[in-house]
Amino acid sequence: MIRVVDLHKSFRGQQVLKGVNLDFATGKITTIVGTSGCGKTVLLKHLNALLLPDRGEVLVDGVDITKLGQKELYEIRGRFGVLFQGAALLDSMTIFDNVAFPLREKTDTTEPQIRKKVEERLEQVGLEGMGYKYPAELSGGMKKRAGLARALVMDPEIVLFDEPTTGLDPVLGTGIHELIARTQQTFGFTGVVVSHTIPQVFEISDYVAILANGVIEEVGPPKEFQASQNPVVQQFIRGETEGPIQAL
Ligand SMILES: Nc1ncnc2c1ncn2[C@@H]1O[C@H](COP(=O)(O)OP(=O)(O)OP(=O)(O)O)[C@@H](O)[C@H]1O
Ligand SMILES: [Mg+2]
């Protein structure tokens, strides 16, 4: 279980997170929505301590990871898989080497074991036999899937997905959602998804939370979330320019 308590974060006087409180249930998918620039990526980066808060706690199984030293942080981060916004593949490496990278960096897995595991993950994301290609030779959707294979190669307990379907066509987007749902069922990880692809992303979500004005304004199962009378939720879902959501 991940618990975020009273998280505050500012950048050069710009208050982005103003007291975020949110629980992420173990083995479930929680999706964070919110307008562009509202701080979703900033919040996500606090969950594995890529960013440290000005105030507040991030508890992973009861341990406040904002207080850990480098060695303990390294261990905690090993429990996370991350699919960054834009996939963030290393351009100079093949897809195979990109997916193998965390295993080579962080484990003493032998090369034959690495080969087996990477090929298995590539197959799971529908990139079987594509390992020899370089990122520049892949389409946007293929890059996302390669990023997903890399995020899952360490059998992570927790996976962070930052906009896994943004910029993809609706068919591919649905395919990525199904892939996330399927791999979640296979591996049982705790998933945190940041997404603009609503309401489609609700189908794979156990919980939906909206970040607005620096706080979590509403959280609940998708149906209840969509039916919420909270004006922040309704403004966001309808895409209205007038309402309680303030631009940063
Ligand atoms: N490292 C940083 N230094 C300074 N400002 C930052 C940094 N990271 C984020 N910000 C600012 O924090 C705000 C929130 O950014 P964030 O990337 O979290 O938005 P987002 O909700 O993920 O948006 P999008 O949906 O467009 O990805 C922005 O105004 C951004 O400029
Ligand atoms: Mg973002």
C-alpha cells in the first residue's frame, strides 16, 4: 500500500502540490486525472522519490520513503516499474537492450536468463522478434509498448504509468489499456496511471482520483467518480473552461 500524506511541492515559488492526500490500494489500479500542468507527473515522481516534497510523507508499506538514504532508496526503487511520459527509451540501444537494461544494471541475472525474460516480455507486449530494432525505427505505439516491456521486466510490485496512451489512436489506446489490465492481472502489481484518455481509462481503473488546484478533489470507483456532483469533476469531464479548476 502506498499512502501520500499532506504532500506539498513548490518550484521557485510556484506551489504545485498544496497538501495532497491519497491512498493507493495494493493490487489495484488507481488512475489520476487532471488538467495539463496541474501536477500529475510531479505527484507520480514523488511515489518513488524521484522528487522529494517540501513537506508531507510518502509511505510505502508504512515506510516514509522521503526520509531514506541513497542505499535504501535504491532498494525501494527496485520494487517500482516506471513507464515515463514519452516512453524514455535510450536511443543508442536496441529495443532488446533497452528492456534488458534494468536487469543488467540492478541484478546479477545471467545473459541466458536475461534473453529468456526479455523475449518473454516483448512477446507479452506484442513486439516479438522486434528486439533488434532501434527506438527511432518504431512507431509511437510500439515505443509505448517497448517502454511497458521495460517497466515490467523486473517483476515490479508497483508500476507507475505516465500517460501510457496519450498521442495514440483510439484503437491502439484501447490495446494499451487492455495490455495494462492483462499484465496487472498476470503480475498482480499495484498500478498508478496518469491519463487524459477519459472515460476509456476508467474501464481498467479500480479507483479514479482528480488532482486540481494542488489537492485531490475527489476519489472513488469509476462509476461513482463519473456520477459525482463535485463541480471540479463535472467541469473536468465536460471539458468546460469556466468553473472551479484554476489554471496554474
Ligand atoms: N523540475 C521542475 N522544475 C520546475 N518546475 C517544474 C518541474 N517539474 C514540474 N514543474 C512545474 O510543475 C507544474 C506541474 O507539472 P507536471 O509535469 O506535473 O504537470 P502534469 O499535470 O503532468 O501535466 P501534463 O498533463 O501536461 O503532463 C508545471 O507548471 C511545471 O512547469
Ligand atoms: Mg505529465
